[in-house]
Amino acid sequence: MNSDQVKQALLELLNADTDKGRTWFFPSNVSDRYTIVLGLDLKQSAKAFGATLISVLLMILLFRSKGVLALILYVIVGLISFGGVWAYYTIKPITNRPNISISDFLKQRKQFSKTQKIYFKKPKERI
């Protein structure tokens, strides 16, 4: 074996003969959460059901009626409050990244707005 053959064998073992460099792979099916109800994990589903319960109890305290229309209003308010919390946690703002929900997106945006920004300005021209 000459040195060229040894070099070629080592390059094949190391996969160093590729010119494209490092490739990045973002898996779309990987998540660190266990879903309980409708794509929500335990903490998020507790928040959704808690918001529903609080809004329905508030409506019952405000109207104190047992009529059919009041019950329909209670159900509608409960569905709207549950749907709002559910949508907040499940809507995906970036279609190519299904791991990122709107809640994660808004948290990152808020965190970025709190960081210090660096602005560059044109230096003054001196004579």
C-alpha cells in the first residue's frame, strides 16, 4: 500500500472528503413534553382548565341565574376561555418549525426586547 491509498482509506473513515462542511438537522418530531389533552402538557392543560373554571365561576357570580339562556352563556364563555388558552399554546407561528409554539415565540421576543442593543452610527468626518 502506498501513501495515497492509506490517505484515501483514512479520509473515507473520517468522512473528511466532503466539501459541504457541517450540516444542520432540526428534527420536527422531537419534543420534550408529554401531551395530556389536545396537544397540551400537564401544566398547560391545568392552566386551560383553570382559566375555564375561573371564567365560568365569575360569570355565575355576576349573573346568578339558572335559566337556559344563562347556562348557554356559561358554556360559551367556558369554551371561549378554554379555546383562547389552547390556541395560545398550540398555534405554530413558523410553519417550518412545528416545535415552536406561539407562547415560546412571544417569550423569546420579550426576552430579546429586554436585552441591550448595539447601535452603530457613522463617524463624523473631520477635516
